[in-house]
Amino acid sequence: MVLSSSIWSKIHIYVININMNFHVITLFPNSFDSYLGESIMSRAIEDKKIKVRFYNPRDFSDNTFKHIDQKPYSGGPGMVIQALPVVKAIEKALRHAQGRTKKNKSKVKINNFSPGGKQFDTAYAKKTAQKYTDIILVCGRYEGIDARVYKVFKMEHLSVGPFVLTGGELPAMVVIDSVARQVEGVLGNFNSLEESRVASHDVYTRPEVIEYKGKKYKVPKILLSGDHKKIEKWKEDKNSK
């Protein structure tokens, strides 16, 4: 399954020579439309720097009503996503990844999202972009996914923060964004990577002075000095606070 028709005319995802491929296993593929259909991510897809493909476990259910959840054996509230529909979705993603090109061998990584997983950060994103051509992102929902999926496929559990979300879709968007910006050409000017240069958390632009409710707010004089060494030092000092 690919991006829904609502943004099909804007994003052409059936392309070749992609630099990074994301395969998302999710029950709610349309939840990605607005984010991937705007700004930098949209341009990255149009410019064939990244590709995003979706696989809905419901499409692999043998249930007439496409139900893919059942009550947990341990009892308790909530429902658990069945293993086989997810296994089949991952299997199809792997086929697409491994059969994507005959000239270049794909290097595939599978990630699942869990509050107890490895902390995702920029260093992880950079390493992933450098090492892999295809990333499979498994998005859980409800009380989670039947753990036998993790026995069938070797995957790494990731966390985007010390909190619990209703599903893995938001974390998947975070990973796609963070990894994609490490791909050359996605940001246009590769020097735009804040993590690869001295960049202050505080930034300013014109006009030099703004006034709000009778009070004037000015750009720090150091940024108007033209002294690049002092400006770099100012940025470093800001970041250290």
C-alpha cells in the first residue's frame, strides 16, 4: 500500500534510484499523509531522495471483517494485534526491500517502537542513514503486538522518549524525519544540518528591533558585528548554558 490518493498527485513515490527507503507497518497509513505531504519531506520524496511505502496488517488478515486484534491470554483490558498479519506484512516489506534493485544489494534494518526500547537520537539516525538502504518500521497499537513477531524477525526496539503514546505512528514519523535529513540532498544545502556545525538554540532575523506592547526587543549586538569568531563563541556559550 502506498500514500493515499489525497496526496498522490503531489508525491510520486514509484521511482528508482532512491537513496533511502522506509517501509512502514501500520494500521493507519493515512495518518502519515499530512506530514509527508508538506515541506521538506514532500520535496525529498518528489526529488527521489527517499521513498515511503506502507503495509497494513489488515490486508493480510484471513478474517472476513479484517479484524487483526484479539484479547490477551494474560487477561486484562485492551486488545493485542495478532502475530501472523504483522509477520506477513513484514515479509512483504522485506521482499520489496530485497527485490528493489538487481544492481545494488539492499541493507535492511527492522525497528519496532517500545517505551522500553533503545533511545533514538541523532547519532542513531546518522548511523542508520550511512549503513542501511531500507528501514522497516513496525508501528504497534492497542496493548501491543503479539511478541512472537519478534521471534520470527530480528528487530531492534526503539523509544523516542520516556513516555507512552497510543501507537507507533508518531515515533515512525520522527524516525523518518530524523533519518531522511541525514540523506544528502534532502535539506538542499547539507550545511543546514545543525548537528554538524555550531548552531545556537537562539536564532534571530530581521527586523533588528521589534516592538510589542510598548517594549522593544533587539537582536544581540554580537550578531550584528560581523566578527565570525566572536559569533561562534557566543553560540557555543549559549549552547553550554
